[in-house]
Amino acid sequence: MRAAWYERRGPAREVLQLGELPTPEPGPGEVRVRVHVSGVNPSDTKNRAGWQGNLAMPFPRIIPHQDGAGVIDAVGEGVAAARVGERVWVYEAQLGRPFGTAAEYVVVPSEQAVPLPPDVDLAVGACLGVPAMTAHYCVYADGPVAGQTVLVTGGAGAVGHYAVQWAKLGGAHVLATVSSDEKAAVARAAGADVVLNYRTEDVAARLHELTGGAGVDRVVEVAFGANLPVTQAVLKPNGVVAAYSSDAEPQPRLPFRAFLQKNAVLRTVLVYVMPRAAHEAAVRDITAALKAGTLRHVIGRRLPLTEIAAAHEAVEQGAVVGKVLVDIT
């Protein structure tokens, strides 16, 4: 099969290779998916680059990417033969395994290949996985949001875009922050009731104004450390912060007393170690939303497998609004 892989960590153009590898066979409880589209996430590029100096390889050879979509063409023992021919989206394909979706074929546990409704494009399927499931848990992990005010920072980002939608679908009043007019349009289209440009506005002051001084019930946070001053200022008593990233300040100093006085919940979210029940809930709601046509998806760039290094660089540079996809077939 045609595939992209790396055998050491480092810059994309230095370590990513293209070539032929043996086609994998599904084991018990597994399915093999002929991949049409592979999705690139920041975690994929960080793992390849050796984030925070971690250059040790967990496997001698890694085919990257957790997300993708395609068609099941073979099943292992214990999986219904009727699954062959199903169009599916795949999540966490490379979790605990050496080979992900940047290849013509990938083998995953059967439950990680989720049927796509017939009218949903495979490219949409490759957008889901990490961002849609992370956003779902950030919004719903601490109960319903109906009638609440939810702040989504980075409301046009891969996770933030879905978080805006989940919160809105859950009946919340949704506020979002962005860094440009282009991103503001994306967040509004996703359903944000109010969008603030944090580069040009005093976010804390505006949020107090917009909420009548009451603040927000929940924060879905993309930059936990950098945004702590605003978060502690605008979070309501008994509020929840669900943070899935803190790249700018990976070891932030926590203002414990400020959050203690609010009896706040500080939740960190990593999709790869979410409880099984959270994965199942996300799959259930994603499937329902796809069938109903109530989820929007933003594809920022599509590149062929031969340009996988450029796809990784596009994610790392953060200049593309929307999911970066790699076409396999």
C-alpha cells in the first residue's frame, strides 16, 4: 500500500517519507478501512516533531494521523461481514498503535470506525475525530448547558468551531473570541451569539458588559495559561473551565484562591484518555447531528499524500482556518 511514515522525530520535510508498505490485515474485533481522506491535527504534528524535546520513538516506524474516512474492505474475527462496504469515519486510529490514516489502508478496532450517513462526504468524516469529540466533552462533561452562558475561546479553531456548535445545539447562549474578521465570520456561522476580537477589544470588560456583570457559566479554553486573567475575572461562582490546550504557557501559575472562592471546576480535556462513556456519547451525538445536518464543517486546505509535509507545516503555522486534509485516494 502507498503510505507516509517517519522513523525518527523532527521537522516534517526532514523525517516524513513516502513509499510502499505491506497492507495490514485486521485481527479479531478489527476492521480494515481503505482510506480516502486523512485529517491532520496539532497532536499529529507535535508527535512527529518531538514536542517539548521528546524525540524517543514509541515504535520503529510511525504512519501518522488519528482521523480519517473511507470504506471498510475487510473485517477480522468477531466482526459482522456485513460491515464490508460501509462508509465510515475513523477516530484515534494511531492511538497506542504505530500506523494511522496517512496510508491507503488502516486497521482499527471495529467501534472506532463509525458509519457515515449516505449523504455525508468522506471529507467531512475526516474532519471529525479529535476536534469534534474534544469539543463535545468540553461542552457536556459537566452536565447540560441549556440556559447557560458559554464562552468559547478560539471560536474559529478546529475544536472551538465545534464547541460553539455543541453549546448552541445544547441551548446555551454562546460567546466566542477570535483574532481576525475572517475567524469572526466562521464563529458566527457556527452559531456564536456574540464574537469578540481579543486583539482589538478588552475581552473581560466586554464580557462583563454583555452579561450584566454576571459573568459566564462555562469556558471552553484553547489557551488556558495565557487567558487565566480573563477567565478568573469573568467566570461565575460554581463555573466550569474545560481546557484542552495551553501551548503558550504549558506550565501556568494557577491563581488558586481566586478559583477557590468561586468553587470553580477546572477540567483538563485530552480526547485520547477520555472515559469510554464520553467517547460513546460523542459518537452518538455526532451521528445524530450528521443525520440531521446540524453540524457545520470548515475545510481549510486539501493536499495530496505526496504533499503531506506541506499539510503538517500548514497545521504548525496556524495560518489556515479549518481542518487540513490529505487526500489518499
